[in-house]
Amino acid sequence: MFLGWTEILLIGGLIAAVMFTGPGRISGMMKDFAAGIRAFRDGIKSDPAPEAPPAPAAAPPALPQPAAQTTSPHTASVTTPQS
């Protein structure tokens, strides 16, 4: 069974990491990584706290009222004769 370039580089990288950082540091990083994954899973499993009911919607702004009708002095008012 022959090793390809990828496998050789991976093994060489692991050996270099152990030589430069020491075995205790790599295991500590893996422990922190596992604790992060565990905390993420626990966060997903737990039910979120019930949310407060939404605030009532504000009333829509009032529409502008039409201007009062006024008669111009040039318009004759129509009156009906009373009998």
C-alpha cells in the first residue's frame, strides 16, 4: 500500500505540530473544541425562553380632513320659495 502526497503531507504536518507545540497543547485545543461542540448541541436542544407578547400595533396616522366648503362671493345661493 503506497501513500500519496496528501497523506505524506498530513502526517508530516502532524509530526511538525507535535514537535513545535508539544503534545499537551494539541490535546488541550481538542478538549476546548469538543467543549464548544457540546455547548452548541446543548444550546440547540434547550427550549428558548417564551417571548413577551408583541406590543400592540400603533394606530395608523389619521388622514387629513378635507377643507370646509365655503361659498365664494360670486356664487349665488339658491333658495327655494317657501309656500
